[in-house]
Amino acid sequence: MTEPLALERNRLAVLRDLVERGLEELLPDAGDPPHRLHAAMRYAVLSPGKRIRPILALLSAQQLGCPLADVLPAACALEMIHSASLVLDDLPCMDDADTRRGQPSVHVRYGEDVAVLTGVALLNEAFAVVSRAPHLNDAAKVAMTALLSRTVGTGGLIGGQDKDLRAAPEPTLGFLSQLHHEKTGVLFIAAVEVGALAAGASPGAVQALRVFARELGLAFQAFDDLDDEADLEAGRAGVNMLSVLGRDALRDEAARRLSDAKAALVEGGPELAPLGGYVDLLFRRATA
Amino acid sequence: MTEPLALERNRLAVLRDLVERGLEELLPDAGDPPHRLHAAMRYAVLSPGKRIRPILALLSAQQLGCPLADVLPAACALEMIHSASLVLDDLPCMDDADTRRGQPSVHVRYGEDVAVLTGVALLNEAFAVVSRAPHLNDAAKVAMTALLSRTVGTGGLIGGQDKDLRAAPEPTLGFLSQLHHEKTGVLFIAAVEVGALAAGASPGAVQALRVFARELGLAFQAFDDLDDEADLEAGRAGVNMLSVLGRDALRDEAARRLSDAKAALVEGGPELAPLGGYVDLLFRRATA
């Protein structure tokens, strides 16, 4: 029970629990008005999720010597942004998805109008949380606000969703790579940068973390597309790398990205290298 | 031509022009991808508007000794937030408004999906603009981020829109006052606070400006409801104070709020008192 793997599993469980409790506390209370909107915000965020983005922020910060309590609010802000993007992407005028994380999507459960307000309120709350974070200095808060708004903006999540809406039935690999970078990669990169900013990391560590997160995001998307195989066969999937690359090549692509992600950490030095042990655990379902 | 009124008119025209040019520059270029989304963002913000909120920020800051260039980006962020709220309020699942500022609303012109992304992108860009503002120190940026996110949140614009969606056919005056405070008042108050933060104003000046802006917001809403009379007669208006108070009482209410707004400025001292001269000009149409 004291093998590295058990220790890593344990550390990950601790961090996930910390994120859950952080989100519980930071989200507005459904007992306070507007009740329905607060309930919808909590429903959107607190539904079961892997919490990969906040955990990446916590792991990066802690590995670089920053206390977890200092970075926790900003880490939770990342999950609020992620949840906001899911709520909005699921809307009838977007991907029109009835379920999310195994539950009715927010607009199915609360109505379309409330879903739009919920998505916007969660994005807004992410900035509120960073501005109020008790243990960060003003310079770090401003840098995180700039980082998060760039990540969400028309060169990031919003731009990615716009691309998704305009995607050709048979997109090129180049188009798909850029789409995945904007829809997934940018927020993975922002997660490790949030950790690095909280820790006041060196430029070298930041650069290594960025490469790590970029490759991890692409691996994540590749695994996600592999999981979509059932959807694809049923003709339900949207834009997917599986139909462009085929299953074997996509599996190779995912494995290569994971390996490159770990290599970037080793390049980053002895503080960051141990993070490699968490990569497989974070993707357990995908790599099992 | 050198009477005070002419001078005030001229100063207001200069400030309005400054805001227009600031918005032109700060909004993403429609020549840069994603073209359609950037075009929709510019369409939403650059359509003809009175620019009351950014002008209030500029007037307050300048009156307290802050150079206009220092506060301009944050003033423009207020207009981006205001425009975002209009785009989202107009959506088919909200107020389903086909026109705005005399033009097709964003979802009519660009589609509902693009309209949702446009609203979210404009809100996000407001935070980006504040975080990048070249002449503000980090403490002012953090305070503005906290202020703007509180203003947008479930106790402000978003909460107001949620209330609007749930309004009873014959709401009480108390409900309407709170609704108008959240939908209009909070952003007026935020505007003068942005000016005060940029200028590093004293607590006394901030308090006077807050009262001024609160009364001004309520006056604005009263005039707006008076203007809705034609809509109301045609049965097209939604929640409106006209149907609760009647025309004469609502006109009295508007005049009293304007007068209270000016009185608050006089209480605020000699630096702020001159702002009273701009109140009637800002509402020229309503008070003509």
C-alpha cells in the first residue's frame, strides 16, 4: 500500500475532494435568491466530473511549492468556466444535447432561458472568484484574469465553439487539430498556468508546463473521440478525428501525445517530472 | 456660444466621440478570424447608442482629477457589458426581440447560436480589457474586476433578467423597483465607481457618486417606461411601471429621481457638483 501508485492514487483522491468542497463553498447558495438560478448553477457544476482542470492547477502549483489553499479558488474558477462552456454548448441552438455527465442537460432540466443565464453567470463567477481569492497578490490576480479571458475568448473556447458550428461534414485534420486546441487544449494550458502563476514559477517551468498541457489536451481529445465510436457508428457523432484518422491511427496518436506530455515534464526538471505519474491516473478510463 | 450649456454640450460630444473611438479600437477586428463572430460583436456594440454608462465613468473620473486616457478602457468595458446584456435579453428564449437600437437584433442578423456566443464573448472581453488596461495599477484592476463581476452576477444584471422572466402579469411596485435596480441601476452605479476607482477617490466622493447613480438609474428607467407608452397601448410592453403608477405619477417619480441625483452631487462637494449640469443633457430626449 506504500507503492508509488497507491500514493499517487491517494494524492489524487485528496485533491479531487478538495476541489469538490471548494466548489461547494464558492458557488452561490441555492437557499439565497435567485433560488432557481443558483440551483441551476450548482446543478451544472456539481454533477459528477473528473475535475481534470482544477486538479492540473493544484498539482502544478503544489509541485512548484505553492500551498494548495492559495491556488484552490482559481482552480475552482477553471471548473466553473469548463461547466459554463458545457451548459452553453449543449443549448438547443448549439449542439442540442439532452444529457450531460449522465444527467439531463441544464436547459432540459431548467429551461433554455435559465440555461443561458446559468452559463453566463458561471463564466462571470469565475472572474469574481479570482478577484476575491484571499491568498493571491494583485499581480497574480490580474495575470489570471488576463489568462482566463484570453482562454475563454474568440481565440479559445468561444472561437472553438464557433468553429464547431461551422465545421464541414468531412473536415481536414488541420481544422480538427485547431478545433480541439481551442475547445480543449487552451483550458488545459490555462490550468497549469494558473498553478504556475500562483506559485510564481520560473519562465522555464511555465514553458515546460505549457507543452505538457498542450499535449495532454490533445491526448484527452483523442481518447474522447475514441470513446465516441459507438456514437459514430450510430451516426450521432459530430466532428470526430476517428472518421478522419481511423481507430488504430487515433489510438497511436493518443499514446504519442501522452508520451510527449510526460517528456515535457522531464525537460521541466525534477520538480515537475513527478507529475508524469498522474497522467495515466487522470485518464484511467481512457487508458484502462 | 460660450454659455455653460454650450460648453457642457461640447464636452459631452467630445466624451462620446472618445468612447466611440475607444470601442472601435478595443473590439476585435472583423478582418481577424473568427470573422463572423468578430463582426457580430462589433455590430452589437457599435450600433448607435447614447453611451451613458461609459460617459458617466469618464465624467466621474475626470471630475476627480483622473486623466481620461487612464479610465477609457474600463469605461468601454462597461459598454461591452451593457451590449452583452442587450444581446442576451433579446434572444428568442428571453424577450424574443427582433429589433434593437433601430436595427435587427443580433440573433436575427447572425443567428441564435452566434448571438449567444457574441453575448458571452462581449462579457468576457470586458474583463480582458480591464486586465490589460495600460494606465491602471493592479489594485484598481482587481477592484474593478470584483465590481464588474458583482454587477453582472445573480444580484445584478443576470438576477434582474431572471426576475424579468418570472415577473407576474401585474407586479408590485416593490418588485418593479428591485427589478429596475438590478437591470439598470447596478450598472449605472458601477459606471461611477469605475471612474472613482480610476481616480483613487475618497470614500465620501464614492458614496455621493453611488447615490447619484442609483437615483439616475431609477430616473432613466422611469423615462424609459414613459417612452413605452405606445407599446403599452398596443399591448406589446412587458413589465412596466406605467401600468402600476399611471402616467402623471411616473413622470413625477422621474423628475424627483433626477432632482435627488443632482442633490447627491452637491452633497459630494465642489468637485462633483458640476456633474449635475450633464444630467439633463444625457437624458435630453426624455426631458425635452
